[in-house]
Amino acid sequence: MGVRAFILIETEVGMADAVSMAVREISGVVSADDVTGPYDVIVQAEAATVHDLGKLVVSKVQLIEGITKTLTCPVISL
């Protein structure tokens, strides 16, 4: 395993379920769950490198219809 991250997603009203279903289809996505609070969907993703993680977010996740904002939180080991 290379890099793991949580991707916090805000969606348009009523789009959380459709967004989480679409995100689950992306290679590298481990899980995608609808949540309550300031974000609508939380995704766990894995990639070989930070660069690959960035490509996954920018060229795949952010292109899904209904997403208005993402925040990527890489997992670190202290």
C-alpha cells in the first residue's frame, strides 16, 4: 500500500447517494459512505503515490456530477 486518504465531499442537495454510488465505481476507492454534518460523503481511497492520489481526485472524483467541493486528507503515520 502506498498512500491512503479520506476525501470529504460536499454535494448538491439530494445528490449524496448518487455521488457515493458513482465514487464507489472508481478504481482506488476503498469505501464511500453518506454522512451527516458539514460533508455529505466520505471516501477512503488508496493510491501508489501522492501524485497518483492527486490524479484520482482531480481527474475522476471531482468530475462526478453533483459534487460541489472536495477536501482530501492524506493519512499519515506519526
